[in-house]
Amino acid sequence: MAPVLYWFPVSPFARAIRYFLLASNIEHETKIVDLMKGEQKTEEYKAINPHQKVPALVDGDLKLFESGAIIRYLALQYKSDLLPYHKGAAEAAVVDRELDWINGSIARAINTLNFEKKFKALLGKGETNKDAVAQNEQDLAGHLARANELYFSESPEHVIGTTTTAADVLLGLYLAQASISQIDLAPYPKLVTFYNAIRETEAFKASHAEFFQFLASVAKN
């Protein structure tokens, strides 16, 4: 049987797995866990992920959660060239290095901004922390400038090298996620070129269709 991904399209952590599966051409099934309806709190889902979050993956008898663990498992189990552990430690480590940097810098700042500026009120979690917004906007500008300077040295369409890696998947996903807080990417022309290219790929389109539908519905309200 194919692995089953439990996900919610608005979650960047869950969407990263869906995107990775599609870009790696790994056959899989999907089941949406609607966080807005509290479906992550059902007994059925808690039996898969007791932490009541998305994503989760079921592959045979294996029940796995935490997005990083899921991606590493998929890369190893299905020999994905996007995170090529099967090609040797050094080649995979170069990709892992960029995943760690993107997650710890760009992703962290964007997630904080989206929560403070959009989801905090939507979820009834209190008022926006303006100091946190200001600090993370400043941090994000620095991170994006650094990525614009250091990445794409061999190809304008790839973070490193000349073929698609998990680093492209993660960066493309978070540039899409930045649209929630209407982050202006214009000061970073290399990032704009990269994003315009990756969003035309079939894997990006398929993994982000519901996400952009959600953004459109929120914009109308």
C-alpha cells in the first residue's frame, strides 16, 4: 500500500510533506485533517498523532509525525533525489545544511509574522504583539537579503546546484507562505526569479492549490 499523508493545506509543515512527495514522484494517498474544525482532536487521529498536529504519515505499520522526521524517512525509504541519503552522506549533508538554515531563519520569521498578523486573531489567541512583528520583519529582511546574495550561484532556479533539491521545495513553500503577511519580495530579485520559476512546476501547483484557495477566501472576508 502507498503511504498516507494526513495534512491540512494551510499548514506549511504539512504542505512541505505533500510538496516533497509530489516532487519526488512518490505514490501516496492524502487525507485532510481540518484544523479549523478541530479534526486533529478526534480519537481516530490521536491514535495516529497523539500530539494532535499535522502532518502525520502512515506507511504500513509505521505511524510517523514531525515534518522533519517524515521527510528524512521518505528520503531514505524511497531514495528521493531531493534529499539524496542514498548517494552518500556528503551529498545529502549539503542539502540538509540548507534545510536547517531556511527553517531556522526565513521559515521561523515568516511563521511568526503570519501568526501575529493573521492567525492570532482568527484563532482567538489575543492581540498582535507589535514588538514581535517589528523584530521579525527586520530579521526576515536580513535573511531574505542573505539568501538573495548567497543562493542561485549555479542556476537561477535552484538554491544549490543545478537540479531540484529539498532546499528548493522548502524555500519555494515559504516564499508562498510569505504572501499571507504580504511580504514584499521585490527588493530580492533573485528570489523573485526563483519563485516565479518554481511556482510553475506541477509539484508546486498541485501541493499549493488548496492553500491559494484559502488565501482567496480569507481576502474576501
